[in-house]
Amino acid sequence: MTRAYVSIGSNIEREKNVRSAVDALRRRFGKLVVSPVYESKAVGFEGADFYNLVVGFDTETSLDELNAVLQSIEDAHGRDRSGAKFSSRTLDLDVLLYGELIDHTPPHHVPRSEIIEHAFVLRPLSDIAGRTRHPESRTTFAELWRRAEHRLQPLRAVDISW
């Protein structure tokens, strides 16, 4: 079994889509560890604020198959891939970590660079995997969060119960 961590984001019908994504992942992978939800400003474009969270689960699914599952969940939620890379979206699901794997050979990107680039990824990851070490730096996610300049990317906790 491999522990995978997946980020979930939406700025279109945010609560509906993040709830539905968590439900779809739970149906497919069983028990999930679910972080709190955070609201943040859109990055790279002008748009509605996002809801972001991270889930973790154990899986025997390969990384390629996991990416395909995530893409099919995005598609089922009306994800439009025809626009600009940075744009509003119904649902964005990304594998952040796949065990200790380090693979930056396209189409793989694990660990995701967004972990250390964006507070809306690092904060929820550190909430549920604070003692886990980043596969490349070997620093815990809790320590990475303590060091992060998160004040530059303000987050607001959102009360969504699962």
C-alpha cells in the first residue's frame, strides 16, 4: 500500500464540488484523512476565491492509474481544460505525494512543487501530515509550514463538516 495525498480545489460552486470530490474519492479509495478547508484568493489570474483542502489515503493503485481516476472525477464535475492554465475551475485534483516517490518525468510531478510554493497547499497538507517528511528536502511538512511566508498568501478557515 502507498499513502497518497491529493489536493482538492474549486472556485466554481465551491462547497458543492469539494464535497462531491471527497465523496467520489471516499467511494473509490475508502477511508480518507481530510484536512480542514481553506479559502484563498485566486493565484495567477483574477477570479473568485478558491476552496482548498488535502486528503490522504492508502492505495494499491499505480500513480498513472491514480492520475487517470482524478482526471475522470474532474471531468465528471465539468472541468474545462480548454482555457488558460490559470483560470476558474469546477474542480482541480492533483497528486501531491505518492509515498516517498520522487518523479518529475512528465506526466508525473511528485512531489508537487506547489507544496512549497502555495500556502493553500502546504497548510492543509501540514494539518494532516505534519510529521511526514518532504521526499526531497526531508523536512517535515509542519516545519515547512512554520518557515513559510504564508502571510503573503492569506488563508481563511472554512467550516465544512464531513
